[in-house]
Amino acid sequence: MQPGDKIADESIMSLDAFVHCTCIRDGRAKPHPFPEKFMWDEAGAPSLSSDPSDEEWEAHDRWVQKSCEHEGYLAPRVWAT
């Protein structure tokens, strides 16, 4: 395929993007329910270590969503087509 060539079936590509706020990283978030298990994963997202249970994951996910006024994100999800 060369630049400018049309795709035969006129497929549509979309992009889903979001921007994390820095409240957790900067220490402005509410205390984590399991501070001893809190960690940053390789992508830079808040995560849990030490083989957490399903209940711990659920509490962690609720915390991420309610840890600050931004609900963990600076910008809402953006769909571009």
C-alpha cells in the first residue's frame, strides 16, 4: 500500500484515548484501602501487588474512580473516527 491509496472496503479506524490526572502520583488523592499492596504497573497506572483477591481489586478500582475530583482522569474519553 502506498500513501494516498484508498482502502478497498473504506474501513473506518477509530481511536479511544484518555489522560490520567496526577492526583494519585502527587499525593493529593484519598488514602488507598491497601497501601501495602499499592504499586504502579509498567504502563504507569495504579495497580496492586501480592496476588490481590477479587474483593481487593474491586475496592482498588472503586478507589481509583473516587480517589480525587477527576475520577482518575483529566479528560473524558474521546472517540475519534
